[in-house]
Amino acid sequence: MANPSSSSKEHATSTTEQFKESASQFGEKAKDTASHVADKAKEAASNFGSKAREAASAVGDMVGSAASTAGSTISKTAERATSAAGSSVRQLGDTIREKGPQEGVFGGATRAVANTLHEGGKYLEQEGLSGMMEDVTQLIRRNPVPAIFVGLGIGFLIGRTLRS
């Protein structure tokens, strides 16, 4: 006859083995699930990073486009303002010529000032700001040493003015 306590022990051992096996299977499933969740999290993070880069690139493109448009608008506005200033200077020269003295030393000085203003205004109207910049650039290229001294002199004067 079998010993009842040995049957209980076998049953307990069998139950313990089944519990260990179930725990082991549960642990394996938990590891698989955790691995799967980690993979999905990595994939989501990668997708998020990719989408963030795309969004940042799109924003950068829009900012660049807006800056280009703003720069173009400012440039056009500056050109129009320079042309308008040139027109005003030219008209001032014409007015001085008409209303100033015509004879003697003052007449000669009036004509010289009027001609200078008229020609300077005409230059501003025709060339605009971009034309002036090109001319200044060419002047500096042809005369680099005097341009450096002029720049130093202007810097000195600005420094003295700001220090006072």
C-alpha cells in the first residue's frame, strides 16, 4: 500500500514543478512582451525623431522663405526710398538754380551747388542703392590703402562722438 504522505509529497512536488514551469513560461512571455514593447517604443521614438526633423526642416524652409521675402521687400523699399531721395535732391538743385543769384561770385557758387545737387540727385535716381554699393566696392578695390585710412578715420570719429 502506498504511503499517503508520499502521495502528498509527489502531488506537492508535481504542483511545485507545474508552478515553476508556469512561472518560467510567464517570465518568458513577460520578457517577450517587454522586448516587444521596447521595440515598439524604439520604433515610435525613431518615427517621432524623423517627424520632428521633418517639421524642423519645414519650419526652417518657411523661415528662410520669409526672410528672403522680407529681405527682398526691404531691398525694394530701400531702392524706392533712394530713388525718391535722388528725385528730391535733383529738384532742390533745380530750385536753387532758378531762385539763387545769377550774377557775380554768388551766381557762380549758386550754379556750382545747383549743378552738383542736380547731378547727384540724378545719379541716386538712376543707380539706386545697389548701384551705389557697386560703385563703392569698385572704388575700394581700385584704392585699397586709402579706403583703409578712410575707414579708420570714420571709425575714430564715430568713437570720439560716442565717447563724448
